[in-house]
Amino acid sequence: MSMKIYVGNLAFQTNEEGLRSLFAQHGEVQSASVITDRDTGRSRGFGFVEMEDSAATAAIEALNETDFEGRTLRISEARQRENRGGGSRW
């Protein structure tokens, strides 16, 4: 099984390669993404990494509250995205 990890408080210059290499120290990274603003293309300061469960747990424990590119990371298991409605207003 794989786990999706939330990575918050990223420096705005952090890219997907940097995020992937940080987590790769703790196991195989299946995917890494930095979330960007759809209008400006600028990082929104958070991202997601997907790893196998045991590696993900180890990475969360090792990296949460550590400094990366000048920012203290906030790392946890990602929560399921809430359904925000959308669509019809009726």
C-alpha cells in the first residue's frame, strides 16, 4: 500500500525535484508534486509525496519540523480532500 503525505510550509523556490530528493533519503518516492497557483504558476507553499507505507511513516517521523531550504516543514499523512460542492447551485 502507498501513503500520500502532505508537506506544508515549503519555500516558494522548492520544486518537485527537490521535494523528491528530500524524501528519497527515506525510501522510494512514487510521486512528488508541488502545488502551484493556477493563475500565476507560483508555488502555493505546499505539496504532496506518495511513498510505500513503511517508508512514508519513517519519512514523516524523520522530516516533520525539520528545516528545508530555510523553512520548517510541516509533514503529516494527507487527509482525504473534502467535497466542496461545486457544480450546480440548485
